[in-house]
Amino acid sequence: MAADAAALESTIESNGTPDLFGQLGQKLLLVAGIAAIVAIMVVFWLWSQKPDYRVLFSNFADKDGGAIVAELEKQNIPYKFSEGGSAILIPADQVHQVRLRLAAQGLPKGGNIGFELLENQKFGVSQFVEQVNFQRGLEGELERSIQSISAVQAARIHLAIPKPSVFVREQQYPTASVLLNLHSGRRLDAQQVGAVVHLVASSVPNLSVDHVTVVDQNGNLLSDNAKQAKQNGLDPEQVAYVENMQNSIARRVESIITPIVGAKNVHAEASAEIDFSNTEQANESYKPNSKPEEMAVRSAQSHESQSSNNNTGAVPGALSNQPPGDATAPINAPNAQGAQPEGEGAAPAAAPAPPQNTQKDNTTNYELDKTVSYIQQAKGGIKRLHVAVVVNHIPLVDSTGKTTYRAMNAAEKQQVSDLAMQAMGFNRERGDTISVVNTPFISEAQEKLAEAPWWKDPMVIDYATQSLRFLAGVIVLVMLYKKLLKPLANKLTGADKKALEAAAATALPHIEGDSRNGDDALVTLSGDAPALPGADSEGLSQSLQAAKQVAKENPRMVANVVSNWTSVEK
């Protein structure tokens, strides 16, 4: 019986381990498939959770780039470089926060070195080195100031400052060159270029604006265009002033007519001639004193002189040679010369008075009505205004809701014209003109902006993208399970089942016998093994002992055999 037990054990071991190497290879294949699925799931999850990277800083100096990368690694912030390494990218949700943190630490410092260059000078530096460092610091500070302009991406400045000379004839003036790197699609107008020129010229002693040259990254000379515009009289400020005035007049005209004709039914345009000349005028005028009552005496002088004509000798001259005076004798003289008048002893006639000359001079000075005026005309005076107004026909809505249009009558048109003239400040003496036209507007069919469909909503697109990623992962997993894992598992379980059935058939076959005879009946095993006797047989106990020994040494195999039995019976 011991031999039978040994044979039983050897049969179970030999039949319970079918093709160990083939089964091991299939299990390894199953493990590899599971590992591949797990790896795919991990890769898919990482891809779905991959953050969107945005630019943190670009076009930075190498020194600043190293400091920024070191700080990002210190803060455990993921980063990567763009193609060419000109920009550092970090997750989009951390861009603003990281910029503020780095700005608090002074990063990036920029490639421009300012006056901080003078902070760490060594003792005993020569005057030449000190002057060079000062010039480098001044150039760096100017570069920083110019880079603060929104259109300027980077700037380089070169200053040529000559040595001062005590001789006026040998004195030289400094010059400056500015190289601007503008942002893509941006440009500087003449006013902005002039601002850069004046900024540089005001920062360097004795530097004239004519000695500052500004060039962009394409080699275009910008400062020359600004100078030519100034020489040609095309001042950007003056042009902007004219445009603002014209727009202001047009808006005033439209705003006062709109309440009458309705919105979008009036359009106005204005053209202004502005005088930017600076003139000074001095006038001196006199008002004639034509009315005596308005005359004002300023000063009066009167002179009167009298003189007598005596025969006494006088000083020869014009006054002594006066004509003789009038005769005092009567025209009818006596007949006889020397005759006595009638009556003896009459008194002689009185002697005549000597002749006299009287001269009077009167001089009167009146106040003059004198006016002296000095007039200085300010720049930007209006020389002439021209305004054109177009008014749509008046809309009428009938009882059916249909809209018709009619032309304005003469009174309505004149009313609109008067309002426009008041709004524009019409001056006929100045030569202003205004034209009001009433004509129907051509109504263009306005295309209604179609609302964006729901599938174009950014939020919906975001949710759909996340959902598609999840569904794609699920589909991949299901396909891997059906096409790879399930066939492989079925193959492995089928091989194990067949091996267990073979082991069960040879090692512990089914007991055949009549159960009705009880334990004393003879049990017959299916297979080549010898039949086991009934319970009263001594060989049965030995077989049971052998089976127990096998179960202790190889319980897994016995469990497989028992499981096979139960599955077969079911």
C-alpha cells in the first residue's frame, strides 16, 4: 500500500504541473499587458492634467535668466524654455503670481547697468575710469527710461562726450546715438521721436537736440523725419489741434439736430482754417477836434506890443525906417501961407500926437485825442469755418405700422440751418459757410450678428475637451481589455482547467460504486489505479493516510482537484 501511495503522489505531481514553462510565459504576458494598460492610463492622465504654459519673461539677459531659473527651482515651480531659449514658460495659472514674486526680488534686473555701477568702486580708481563708469551709468539709466515707452522693446544709447577745454576755439559739443528695438507692428510718430530726442538732450550737459540721432532696428533714421516735419511746418500738435476742433464742431452740430430728426438721421462734417501765425500790432490814432464844445485847451499864450513913430534919432534898422504917419493938417489949407487966422490974438492949435504901432500875438494849444494800442494775436485763431450737414428725410409711421419718409419743407430746413449756424459759431464777416442738404439715406441691410452657438462657447469647449479626454481613456481601456486582456485570461484559465481535469482524472479519479451498499461497499476508482476496498478494508485506511499526506505537502493541488470535482458534479 505504501507503493500505491507513492504512486498516487507521483501521479498527482506529474499530472498537476502541465507545461510549467508555457504557463509561466502566458502569465508573464498577462502581467505585461496589465502593466502596459497601467502605463497608458498614467500617460493619459498626465497628458490630460498637463497645464497650459505661458510666457513668464522673454528677451532677458543670460545673467537674469540664470537667476530666474534658480528662483523657480527654489520655489518648485515647473518651467520650460521656448524654442530658441528666448523665453521662459510656466503654468498659465501661476504667471502673474510668480511675476510679482520675482519683481519683489528685483528680477529681471535687465541688461542695462545704471548708476549702481558706481556703488562698488574700488579705492584708488583713476579719474578716467571714474568718468567712463559715470558715462556707462548714464547710458544705462537713459536706456531704462526709454524702454519704459510702450512701443519700445529695447534701447541702446551711445554718448560721445568730449573732454572740456579752456579754449573756446577748441571746445567741442557732445553727441548721442540712440538705437531703438520696437515691438512687432509698433512704430513711433514724429512727436514720440521728438520726445526721445529731448529726453536724451536734456540729460547730457551742453547736448543739443540737433546732435541726437535716433535709429530703429531696421536701420530707419527716425530723428531726421521729425526734423523735416518741423521744418516744413507740419507740427503734429497743430494738426491734432485742427482735427480736434473740426470733430468738436461736427459733434456739436449733430448733437443739436439729433433730437429733431432722430438718431442716425444726421451727419455733419466741419473744415476749419486755423491761423497759427504769431503777430504783434501797434496802432497810434488821432481824433480831430472838430467840435468846439469838445475842445480842451492845453495851453494859451497872448503877446501884445506897441511902438511910436518919433523923429528923434533912432538906431538905424528896420524899425527906424518906418513909413511916415498920417497927415494931421486939414485938406483945405489957408490961401496965404503964414496968414493970420480970423481974429487977432487967437490961441494956436494943439500939436498932433505922434503915430503909434500896435502888434498882438495869441497862441492856443488844444489837447489831441490820441490812441496808442498794442495787439498780440494768439496762435490758433479761426480764419474761416465750413460746415456741411446732411439730414435724412423725416420718417412717418402710418396706422398699419408701415414707415414712410417725406422731405423737409423750407421752414424745417431753415430751422435746422439756423441751429447748425448757432452751434458752429457762424460768422458771416469771417467768410464762414454752411450747407444743409435734405436727402434720403440709403439704408443698408444690417446683418444681425448671429449669436455664437453653444458649442463655440469657451466654457463648453473646455468641458467638452476634458470629457473627450476622459472618454478616450475609457475607450482605450475597454479596447485593451477586450482585445488583449480578456483573450489572454481566457486562454490561461482554459489551460489551467484542462490541466486540472487531467490531473484529477489520473491522480484522484471519481469513486465508482454503489452508494447504497454503505461504507462496506467496494469503491472502484476510474483510471488505471487499483480499486480501493471498502471501509472495512485495511487498504482504504492506508490510501486515506496517503491522500492526507499529499494534502499536507501540496494542498494547492488537492484544492484544485476538489474544485474540479465540484465543478464536474455541478
